[in-house]
Amino acid sequence: MASIRKEVSFNVSAEQLWDAVRDVGALHTRLVVGFVTDCHLEGGVRIVTFANGLVARELIVDVNDADQRLVWAVVDGQLSHHNASVQVFADGAQRCRLVWIADLLPNEMAPAIEAMIEQGLLAMKNTLEQVAKD
């Protein structure tokens, strides 16, 4: 099983980042503007449309406010398994880190998924740090 782990620092408070992450139906407006073009909820499933046209159905597994951790799983598509999480850690009053971990099969899909995660993290950083400036 392929495992991808990425960690990025943000120039915003952990509370600001977590507030946007935990708003699971607002990816396209609050968290990864431009990377995700549409997002809506159908029960416990988040339907995400990416800028590249890919649509994913993501089961929201856990939104843990105490640990500032979100867990989801892609429930259809090309992957036979996909489970991912993001967790926010404070690094002072106006800085934080986000750790994104994804486990997936088949292994051959790892480069494409890793590239999407990197694009998502860049969009997240741009979105949150721009909001903090405004």
C-alpha cells in the first residue's frame, strides 16, 4: 500500500486553519479555492469536483475538534483503497502546521495522488494566507 505524507507550515493561527478544514462542505470557497471548483454534501458523503474535472465521492469518517483532525475515504473511482487525514498543529499564536497523510491502492496511482495533494496544499496555503492578509 502506498503511503503519502506531506507537512506544510502556514502563517495563520491553528484555529483559523482548523475552522476552514472542519467546514467539510466548503472546500471550494474556504480552503482550496481554485483547486476544487464545487463541493456539496449528500448525507455523510462529500462530492468534490476538482479543477481538472475529476469528481470524487468522499466519506467523511471523522471530524475531531479536540485533535483538529479530519479523516475521509474515497468511496468510488480508480482507487481500490483510499483513506486520508489532515491534522492541524499550532506553532505559536499566528503559525501552524498541517500534516496530510493518504494511504492508497493501487500503488501505481501514488504519483498522481501525490501531485494532487501538493496542488491542494498550495491552494490551501494561498487561500488561507490571503484571507489572513485581508
